[in-house]
Amino acid sequence: MSREAMKQPEALRLADALDDEFTQGRISNHSGREAAAELRRLHAINEDLLDALYIVLPYIEYAELDPSYKPGAVSVVTAQISEAIAKATGEK
């Protein structure tokens, strides 16, 4: 596994940092803890959505061969999905 693949996602790193700040008494209210929990929740949702995009992309690419779709329409969606994957994985 590459070093980049093992790097902790930024949302989880920030969530851990907020938890540490709370534990060490540098923040006294629970808003930091709530923010950490929300970062973890959103990260989990992002991972689920990314998995779904990886699953659906080949089917959409295959749909480009279907003459019932408007020419170019499927390639636009394919490009949007590919761009979203690249952003989510840090490839862009």
C-alpha cells in the first residue's frame, strides 16, 4: 500500500484533533466534540457515496453504446462522475 493510500483523511484527522483539544481541556464546551462527530459522520457518508460512484460508473460508461440516449449526454454524466471521484480521492 502506498504512503498516500495510508494517509488519514483530513476530516478524520481534524476530528481527532478536536477530540484531543477537548480531552486536554483546551476547549471546554461540547461543540468541538459535536464537530468531531459530524466530521466522522460526513466522512463515512462520503466513503459510501464514493463506493456507489465506483460501482455505477462502468454501467454508465456502457450506456454510451446505447443508441436510445441522446448523443453526448452520457459522456457528460460520465465526465461529471469521474471528476467527482477525482476530487474525492485527491487526484484533482
